[in-house]
Amino acid sequence: QVQLVESGGGLVQPGGSLRLSCAASASIVSINVMGWYRQAPGKERELVATLTSGGKTNYADSLKGRFTISRDNAKNTVYLQMNSLKPEDTAVYYCNAWVPGLRPPQYWGQGTQVTVSS
């Protein structure tokens, strides 16, 4: 089992920045892929960014250049740095972990709300 806890969400003005954190109950070096997804009201949950244990990153095309995913293995934590935020970034952001060797192999956090508004 893997438990994930997100934090760092809140209200920010357009153009501002936020840094989200995802703390895992297991060593993230043993997790194949960790990532961030988001879901806006009335929309499907969508990929934001992923980070493999080998350091490879993947971003949604619309977010490249503004969002950065990173990790601190010693703290078992993955981060999402969000810059130049826009109102359309408003959503609940969820942390995700993929561990093929576990059953179930995929885990989700409870989410943290990000609201971008003037």
C-alpha cells in the first residue's frame, strides 16, 4: 500500500506561483512513476506531469514551460512548481503513484484545491 497526501494549494492571483507537495508513505525510489493530475469542475481528470524513478519527465503540452515536477527522495516527496498561473489552471490537483509490483498498482491522494482568481 502507498498513501499520498497533497498540500500547498490555495488562492492565488493570475500570474502568481504555487508549489504543491505530495508526501508518500513509501520510499519514492521504489515507485516507478509519480505524477500530478488535475480536475476542474465539469471536466475530466487530466494529466499535468509525471516523473519516473529514473528522472524522466512528461508534461501536458499546454503546461510546458510553466509547471515543473521534481522530487526529494530523502523526504519521500514530489513537488509541482506552478508559475505564471492562469484562471484556467483552477482545479483540484491530485498526486498519483504507479507501482507495477503492488496490487493495486496505482494510488491517489485526496487532492488539493488550487484557485487562480483576481
